[in-house]
Amino acid sequence: MSEAEQPTVYHPEPQSNVGKWILIILAVAYAGASSFFIYDQHGKLDKVTQDQAASQKQIGDLTKRMQAAEADSETLGQQLGMTKTQLAARADELQRQQQAASARIAAQAAEEKKDVSAVSGEVGSVKTDVGGVKTDVAATKASLEATIAKLQGTIGDLGVQSGLIANTRSDLEALKHKGDRQYYEFALLKGAKPQAFSTVALQLKKTDPKRGKYTLNVTADDKTIEKKDKNQSEPVQFYTGRDHMLYELVVWTVDKNKITGYLSTPKNAPIPITATPQ
């Protein structure tokens, strides 16, 4: 056989075996992935089936409860002799009554709150008034102290140093608050009977308004002493009692038939039952 007629021999390449192995590996991987996917889907399907069964059970329980509640409602209606419609209407009525009661309670609470606020306002007003009274008392005390500071003592008709002399009723009030002596305010009419003050009696005999002079009788210890032609605002003094206490009187005004003034006695001088200090 000639060289030109010899058959051609095919020699496969080594790369063909590598391709086969690649195909085998891919097939195995695909099979594994498919198996895992099928297994996972089967698990999810089981979970869905279980959840559906649980839901159906819950729906069944709820249905039973609703049926039981409806049966209880019907039983209650039968016990009360009422239909379902009447029972529902009665329930609505009870709810309305409850709402009305709640509204009344809220209104009462609001009214009580108003009352408490009003009482609080009144208490605040009282506190304010008390504060005002305290201020007034302090002002009055200061005024009395100022008045007392202006008053002066002088020598009486017996030559004895007198205490502070009050020339007006406001001056006398200041001396009363000072509390050193007892004071009896008087108004004597000419020609009238003797008037009792403390343990003595006074009787106006004569007046001289132009000169500011007067004459009166003083009765003490069963004796009558004439105090003649005494001056307005002059301390007229006399002694009385077993302890020889010094009394004095001061006349503020001298009119045609009347004089006004006050009698001053020691703090420890006796006070008859019928006499009242001014």
C-alpha cells in the first residue's frame, strides 16, 4: 500500500477528559442544590400546614366562645323574661344611666372645687384683714406713744408735781393706754346734785367762761372741800383715804353752765362697785 493510501489515525486530546469531569461536578452540585431546595420547601410546607391547623383551631375556639356567649345571653334573657332585643335595649339604658351618673359626679366635683376655691379666697381675705389690723394696731400704738411724748407734767394747786396732763379726750385715751393711773371722765352741770366718781363726789358751783375759771366742791372722807376759782387745764389736787392718796382733776372746757374734764386716781385706789373707770 502506498504512502498516500494509508488510513489516518485520530488521537483524542487530553482536554476532553477534563470537560467530562466538569460536567460530572456540575451535575452533582445541581442534584445537591435541588435536594436541599426540595427539603427546604417541604419544611416550609409543613410549617404552613401547622400554622393553618392552629388558625383553624383558634377559629373553632372563638366560634365556640361566641356561641356560648350568645347562649348565655339567651339564657339571661329567658331568666329575666326578656328577648335579645329587649336585653340589648336594657344594656344600652344601663350604659346611659352610668354615663349620666359619671357626669353628675364630675359636676359635683367641679362645684366642690369651686367651693374650695371660694373658701380659700375668703381665708386669704381674712389673712389680709388680719394683716391690716396688725398694721392699724402698730400705727395706733405709735400714735399713742407720740401723743404721750408731747404731754407735760406741771405743779398742782397743792404745790405737788403732777403727772402728765391730758388737755383733750385724745390725750386722755393715750394716758389710759399708758396704764399708770385710773381715769374717770366727767361732765358737771351747774346746780346739779353731787356726782360720784371713784370714792369722791364732785359738784359744780360756779363758772366764768370768759376767764376760763370755775368753782366746785369735792366731797371725800365725809368732808367737803371747796376748790374756788380754779383755772382751765390746771391740776386740782386733794388727798383722800386712809393711805392719804393723791387725787387730781383737770377741767378741759368751761361753759356758762357746764364743765368737762377727768378725775385721776392712783392705780391702787379703791374702786366702788357703783363706779366705773372711763
